[in-house]
Amino acid sequence: MPLGALRPSPLVEQATRHLREQITDGHWPVGTRLPGENALAATLGVGRSTVREALRALAGAGLVQARQGSGVYVIADRPADDWPARLRRAAITDVYEVRVMVETQAARLAAARRTAEDVAALEAALEARGRAASEGDAAFVDADVALHAAVVAAAGNPVLDGLFAEFAPLLRERLVDLVQLLGLRAHDAAPGQDAHAALVDAIRRGDAEAAGAVLQEELEQTLAHLHRA
């Protein structure tokens, strides 16, 4: 498929797509040195800055690599798996094991760093989780995940926030299935509410060890359910 001038719109996205197609369709096999920025810009009808950003995106996808003083070379004909794709394919028990590690540390950090606003958010999320006992399984799981998100937010670490944001959709989906499959709310409409109250209290008091221990025990109980499911 020959290259052609691009129509106005998100030009970087278009340039990235066109260049990626040249690679994945075999027009530029692995090992090929790409045309220079000036040549690509002229062919695509865009500026060099657009081409440069598109090449950065392709490098991020693992398709090309810049070599000092030599140019940009094709190093793969298929994009590397991104993190969300890997998460979607992963076993939920594997994801949950990582969650235990991440959130336990987040709880410790939250106890050490929490602000008055964080404590207010945690208390509101705990109350919302309790109220969700009268709602369906999906609504209850949403309230539970929101409380855990508030704990992570109180840790004050944007990387932890980002990790949890990646986990949350998959966890939410699988937890709804687990609650329904095992009937975890059959005898207690808000399972774990006391433990979550203890978690919020430990963070409020600034007791990092207690916060980490409470959350670790709670998450490991769920992980045990997942292993048996």
C-alpha cells in the first residue's frame, strides 16, 4: 500500500497509523532503514514534528528503533503487547496477587501521608460501601472498589494511582462474577465491612502497620476464594 498525503485531522495519529501499516503489511520488513524525516514528511504532507511524534509512538510500540547517527530501523513487524492487553489475558489470581502487594503498601503509605481531605474521602467511601449493602452485586462491588481507590489515592503516589486504575476494571468485572458465583452476600449483604472500617480507622490514626495488616488479611481472604472458584 503506497503512502499518500494525509487529510486534516489528528495528524500524528494518522501518520502513526500509516507508518505502522507500512511495517505490518511488509512494505518495510524487519531490518529496513526508514526514509528520513524530511522524505516522510513530504510524502505524508505533514511537518517534521508530526513525523517525529509518529516515530516516537512506533518506538513505544516496539516496532522501530532509532540508531545514533544511522537512522530509524524496523525491529518488529507486530506491536508489542501493551500493559492493558496483558492484564486482560492474565489469570485473575495472578492479578490479585499483585493487587495484594500494591494495595498493602498503599495502605501503609496512606496511614503515613493522609490529609484531612483524604480521611473525609475514606469515611465517605466507607459509608457508601455500607449503604450499597441494600443494592445489587454490581453496585456493591463498585462501592468496594471506590473505597480501595480512596485508600490508594491517600497514599499520594501517582504511580500507585496509575497501577490501580489499570487493575480496577478487570478486578471489578471478576469480583462481580465471584460474588455471584459463590453467593458471598447470601448471609452478609456487606461482607468485610468491619474489616474495611478497621482499615479506615487505622489510616485515620496514622497506624501504618495496622493498616497494611488489615488490608492484607482482607485481600488474601478474597484471593483464597479466587483460588477455590
